[in-house]
Amino acid sequence: MKKTVLELIPEHIKALAGYVPGKHIREAHRESGVAMVKLASNENPFGPSPRAVEAIRAAAHEVNLYPDNDATELRLALATRHGLAPEQVLLADGSLGILDIVARTLLTPGHSCITSERSFISYTIVTQAAGARLITTQMTDHAYDLDLISAAIDDVTRVIILANPNNPTGTMFDADAFDRFLQRVPDHVLVVLDEAYSDFAESFAAQHGLIYSRSMEHVRAQHTNLLVLRTFSKAHGLAGLRVGYGCGHPKLLEYFARVRNAFSVTGVAEAAALAALQDEAHISMTVKNNLAGAVWLIDHLSELGITAVPTSANFVYFETDENAAALAKKIQAEGVIIRPLGAWGISNGIRVTIGTPEQNERFLSAVKKVMAPAMLPAK
């Protein structure tokens, strides 16, 4: 008897867990019946730039037309900003859109992708969806161990994905550490450097007298095995429009462009991103609020006996002895959505976005209200 379509789905697809998003604010409101503050998905607490909102309104009149397939105007603006040729920039529907392209281009059954444990869960999904093997190395002090990652490279390794800073722990490695790592990577391996939180990381690194990244210098030097990812979803406040880009060798991006879905960046998204890119004041306000909020949150959590990991992103990570999902549910009942990290395999891990001062106060108040001795972190 012939098999059904359902029975013919490959085993590596059946095994996929799928992406678990942060809870939507309307869903949380329906569940808990109180007005919500969302601090679960690392979104800009101030929203998009007013310039971007105006650009969205203007572009809305052309949604009956297909957009520019290459988002040419935005591509040129980004190339100018980073000192690159336009051929070194590729736009897609979020940095995840670029990751999906990388996986479909380079990862096939019999090959592998290396990343760290406790890193972004989509790295697992795009790798396994392509039928490739995912290898994860251990962390050191909640951070990527680049030595272990380089030691895991072999002949069937095709891609390495590094999140810098890492999601969900918020830790980063500096430019010197990455430069040393890149020298150890053979030419047959593509290093994907995910710098989604670069705007925040640069400010934290400057505070500590460090250089966050020289990634664009490497791209300008025509490295064939490096792809740098950036996004408009975080500091620019355009998460709902899905705009991301990759910077790399022109020939590499030429192949990726063949795999990319047509019209993956809408005209509305391109217009908003162009306007957001030009509003330096909005980005500066966002970054300054984040710097202050990180210190405030970590200090006040410490006063409650909760040791948060020092962050270089726009969120704070900490662990408790109580199951994270149970804790998140209690805090949601108080009107604040946070992210339990069970999907990452961290049953007691919590990630909370740094919000406005008022939102941070509300989160801390909720933590104090639901806190019990059993929630205190392990010593």
C-alpha cells in the first residue's frame, strides 16, 4: 500500500520542535485579564522612530505594487553607512530570513553546523530543517567558548553561527577574541556572525574600554567565509516589519540572492527602515535608556538575592530555583510578560527585556510580589 503524504514527511522535519515565540500582549491580556507590559521579546520600548511611522503612512499608498526586489535604496544607504559596495549587502525579511537562506544554500544531510549551547533557538531550527547536524559546544561563564567551537570544526562542518551578544544570556566576546577565532577557521566553513544587538553592545563595550566588533572591516577585506547579520528589529523598533540584512563577499551574496524569496522586503518595510536609519536621536535615546536600565535592573535584582548575568544587549538573563514557566505565569498575572527559557533547555532560566524606567519598576514590583524563598537562585 502506498504511503500518505503525512507518512512521507522526512524524519528530520518531524523531529523539529518549532519556534516558540514570546507571548503576544493580547494573548497574555486574555489569559490574565489585566493590562500588560511586554518585556519578553527584546523589542524597543519606545516603539519606532516618528520618522519611520510617517514613512510607513506614505508608503501605504503603494501596497498594491510589488516592492523593489533588491530594496535598492536601502541597500545603497546601508552600503554607504558601513563603507561597503552595494554588492556586499543583501536584504531579507529579518536576519532570520538570511539564516534560512544560508541553511538552504550550504547545509545538507551529511554536513554540520556548529554553535554554542544556550544560544538562539532558531539556529537549531534552520539547521535541522535542512537535514544537517547541529553541534553545540559548552559555555564558559554563560558565554561562548570560541576555543571549543574552533576545536569542533571538521571536514563536514559547513557553517558556524555566533551570536554576539548572545541571546539569551546577553554575553559578548570582543573584537580581538573574534579576530583570533576567525584566523583558526578553515576556508570551507562559513562563519555567520549574528550582530542583532550591535547598537547596544557597542555602548556597553565602550564603557569597559573594549572594541566590540571589527566585523565590517573583515567584510571590506573580502573574506569569503564571513557573513555579518544585522537587523532593524531591535534598536530601530521595526520588529513587526521584518527587515534584516547580511554583509559579506559579493559572490557569496550572489548565490544567496538566488535562494531568497522574491519580494521578501516590502515597500513599507524598506521605507520605514530608511527613515529609522536616519533618526540618530531616536537610536541614541534607546541606547542611553538601555545602559541605565541594565544597571538599574541588575542592581535591584541583586538586592532581592537574584544574580543576573551582566549584559551587553537589551535584556537581562538570570536563573532561579523555581521552574521558569511557573514564575513567568505568576509575573504575567501581575501584568508583565517575561520570557521563560524552557525552549532553550534552561528550565530555570528567565530573560527580561530592559524597558522604560516605568516598565522596569513594574517588573520589579511584580517580582517582589510573587517572590518566595523557593525562587531564590542556587548558590
